[in-house]
Amino acid sequence: DTAVSQTPKYLVTQMGNDKSIKCEQNLGHDTMYWYKQDSKKFLKIMFSYNNKELIINETVPNRFSPKSPDKAHLNLHINSLELGDSAVYFCASSFPGQGGGYTFGSGTRLTVV
Amino acid sequence: TQLLEQSPQFLSIQEGENLTVYCNSSSVFSSLQWYRQEPGEGPVLLVTVVTGGEVKKLKRLTFQFGDARKDSSLHITAAQPGDTGLYLCAGPGGSNYKLTFGKGTLLTVNP
């Protein structure tokens, strides 16, 4: 029933490891996003995809690689994790256009130790 | 990049009080959105305002878009503990595929 679901909810891992976060939406939206929320609660866009095509890459390090197998899924793979990657990562979806509201997942709290 | 400044950053009030939070920019926005985020959850869309001067009401919440479309406010009447959360304003970030967020106002309503 969940509109935008992302897994896992929590991820604790050591520096240097590789990890993935999965996201799926059942709203029929064309556009999906990854946002990073830092410890001060600032939400910053990382990537946006429209119909499986990368539209925006907001100067994110190459260690982050999104993949969209179809327009309902957008996964995020992170290589060689660093301490500074610790944050909450949110997946979201919408119809494209400047008035379209976003539906967010409940977030993945990544802790790199 | 179009920036959105929100104030105050933190607000702690007693149940029953009224409050207003602000979202300001030096840029003109075609629309602005307000979201509320509760702990451990993602932001949830409250409203979208698109016309300068527009006022929208959602029960005890009143949203206003400035005439020049550079600012917006959210007024809550008779706040309740359930209103506690992070209130975020957001606007198109120069693309149909990017929403830029303000840094939010963290509201705590004490019983």
C-alpha cells in the first residue's frame, strides 16, 4: 500500500564498504529523486530521473551511482563509503513540472563507522 | 541557484498559541510548496501556492503567497502538540525536475 517505499530503513556499515538502497513507487509517477538530509535537517537533491533517464546529477561524487531499471524503481549504490556519507537518504517521486508535489519515502538512515 | 530562507529556525510554544513561520527569497518563484516532516518520516506535502497574493486554508493552517511571488508564510491557529514537526518550504530549482528546499522551521508545541 505504501506509495514510495525504500529499504532498508537503517544501515550501519564500516568505512570502505559498498552498500545499496532500494526505492519503489506505485503512484505511476514519471520522475524519481534521491535527496540527502544532513544532521541539520537540510534536504539537498542528489539525482533526478525521468522515465529511467538521468536528468539531474547535482555534483555528487562518482562513488554514488543511481540506477533506474524502470520508471517505478530508483536504486542508489554507494561505493567506498566515507564517514561524511552518514545522513538520511530520501527517495521521492512526482509527475514532472513545477507545480507537482513530491511524495517521499520514509528515509534510510545511513551510519558509517 | 534560487535560495529559500526560512525563519525562525526553531520555535517552541504552548498548546493553544498562534504562530507564523516565514519563507523568503530574493528570487521570483512560479510556485511554492510547504511540507511537514515528523521524526523518522519523510516530508509530507501540505499545500502548493501558485498565484501571487493567494491564500489557502487547511483547517487551522493558513498559507499565503506574497504578491511578488518571492515569499510565503504559514500561520497556525491554536497550535496543538500534533502540529509538532519540521516545516519546509520548497520551490522549483530552475528545472522541472528539481525542487529546492529551505532549511526548515522546527516547531515544538508543548502540551
